[in-house]
Amino acid sequence: MPSLYKKKDMTRVNPVLLVILLCTTGFTASAQRMLTVEEAIATALQNNYDIQLSKNDSMVAALDYSYRNAVFYPTLNATANTTWNNNNQRQTLADGSKREQNGIRSHNSSASMQLQWTLFDGLKMFATRDKAAELIDMGSLAVKQQVVNTVANVVNTYYNIVRQKQQLKAVEEQIALNEERVRLSQYKLDIGTGAKPDVLQSKVDLNAQKSLKLEQLTLIDELKDQLNQAMNTKLGTAFEVSDSIPLNTGLGLGDIQLDIEKTNPSLLIAQKSIDIAQLTLKERKAERWPTLSFNSAYNYSRTNNQTVINPFSTLFNQSNGFNYGFTASIPIFNGFNARRLIRQAQLDVNFQQLSFENQRSIIGLSVVNAFRVYEQQKKTLALEEENILLARENVDIVFQTYKLGAATLVQLREAQNSLEDANNRLIAARYATKLSETELLRLKGEIIK
């Protein structure tokens, strides 16, 4: 604030009210904790819903990966059965004799255990195992992508609050200027050198700035709620943010583009999709090969007939034992289904490769555009930092000449408006530079390390 703003007549301020105001302001400030951008990022990484959902999907892939070697294991199944029968039988034999009996009871029991072990399936099981490893890598990349996007959102929201705080200070500066204008115009009117319209216009401008202050306070509260939502903390949680926006003005286009295919999550996911599609193609091609399996089983059966009407029938029969052998399944013709699946898998590989090239082109263009904006905003910021000094000096000079009666209210208002516009442009330039910096780091995939 120029020296002009420190020359207000403080004798008009009630000392008691001043003490109360200072105490109240101090109490309010101490009641709200200071939240740094690092703390906001850490809280979001721990609590953000989108990140938790991505982690859940990744855990599903990790669970599948933990059983990746199960494709090499044999399968073992057991079955058991027991049946009670109560039948009525009638028989007519070849010699014409007849036998008939009701209530023939029997009890049948059986059990078996079968083992099947695939020894060769065209190497499909190896492709399936490798596919599980690729899927867990993709899950990790999806989590990283969500983390990068969430951090960028938190950073942008945090510094948007800082921006609006700076905007609030600019409004308060205008309020102070307008209060001084009201005092000066009223003083001139009282001594007969001023005009009533000057007083009225000054009060109108003062009230307009006070209205803007209320709107600014509401906007800050809304942005704080947005940050609370991104951090998954209770809405309405009170906190304060820093007063400045730190800028990294040393980013280079070559540094961002260097090895971006190894750091950008979207490109890494696209590349991983190609690897998974190629493994799926291997699985489909393996279905053309014969399958060789080892089979073994242990069987047990027991039959107990209480009554028989045929004298050659057994009253009791029991058998148990095991068997083993090999089974070869040779695909000969299945309605061209294997060919169809192979072609579909090959088309998916081509599609994923095209998607990767398209994504790489989009990311490359986004980096160039973001860097162009970044460079332009840095230049704009340098101009506006110079311009704000000129605007403040101009207001100070016009105020002094207005006090002496050498400047009109219109000239003073124009100087104030120039200062207000310069403040708005400077604050916007700072935030825009931060946005472009954050976007470059997000595209690089190194917004967090």
C-alpha cells in the first residue's frame, strides 16, 4: 500500500472498537488451522474416493496375480453318492415262467476322486500367467493416473482459493480508497469547495466494492468446500491457505518431452493395453494346438440288495480301485471358431496400437500447447507486475492532486479503475501461470514423485 493509504485520520477511530476488532480478528485467525498445499495433497492421497476406487480395482488384479501359477496346477475333484431303492419287479423269462415281487429293497453307494493335469495346451497357460502380471501393472498405472489427476485438481483448487484471497485483498484496497474518497469529497462539500454529486458517487462506488467483498467471501467458502470434497474431509471444515502462489518458471519444453512415454500414465496404460492384447492373441493361437492331459481317478462302489427275484443276481457287490492314463484332444474342425477368435484378437492388437499412437499424438500436442501457454503467461505476469507499480503510483499522484483540488473526481475514479483492472490482471496472470505449470507436470506424470 502506498504511503497515501497510511495517512488516514486515525483519530476518528474509536480505540475501544479498534481493540475489539483486533482481538476478534486474531481469535478468528487462530481458530482456523493453516493448511499447506502439501498437507492438502497428502490428505487427498489418503482419503480421496476416486483414488480409493482405483486402488480397489488394482487390488482385484493383484488378487488374480497371486494365483497366476494356478494355471499349471492339476484339478482334483471328488464325488460321492448314496441311494436307497424300494422297487416292485415283474419278470417273464424265456421259458414262460413268471416272477413277481414287491418291496425289493437295495442300497447303492459310490464315491470317486478324479485328477486332471494339463501337460501341454499350446503354451496357453504361460500366456495366461503373463497376462495376469500385465493386468496388475495396468492396475498400478490406473492408480497412478488417478493420483496424478487428483493431485493436479487439489493444487489447482488450493491456489484458486489463494487467488480469490488475493482478489479479496484487492477489493479491500479499493474499499479503503473509496472510504478515503468519501471522506475527502464530504470534507470539500463541508468547506464549500466540493459538490454533492461527488459525495453521492463516492458512496455508490464504496457500496459497490462492499458488495463485491461479500461475493468474494462467498466464493472463497465455496472453493474451500470443493477442496474439502477433494480431500474427502467434512464439508465446512475451517482452514486457511497461504497468501502467495509459488511459481516454477524454469520448466523447459525439452525436459517435459524427454521420455514422456515412460512417465505419462495415459501412454503407459495404452502401451500396457497393447501387451495384454498380444498375450490374448497368443492364447487364441494356442487353441489350435493339441491338448495333452494326464488323468487319474480312484473309484469305489457298493451295492447291497436285500432281496432278488432272479437267482443269478448278486445280493452284495463292492468294487474299488484306481486308474490313470493320458488324454490327447486334437482340434480338427470347430466351425472356424478358432480362426474367428484369432482374427478378433489380432484386430484388437491393431486397435490398441492405433489407440497408443493417437494418445501419443494427443499428449504431444497437449504438451506443446500447455508450454506455449506457460511461456505466454510468464511474459504476461512480468508485464502485469510492472504495470501494478505504475497503477499504484498513478493513484497516489491523482489522490494528492485531488486533495489539492487540481484533479476531478472523474480522473480519480479512472485512476482507481485502472488500479483495480491491473490488480485483477496480475492475480489472474499468477494463477494462469500456476495452472499451466501444473498442467505441464501432470502431462509429464511427475507432479508427484
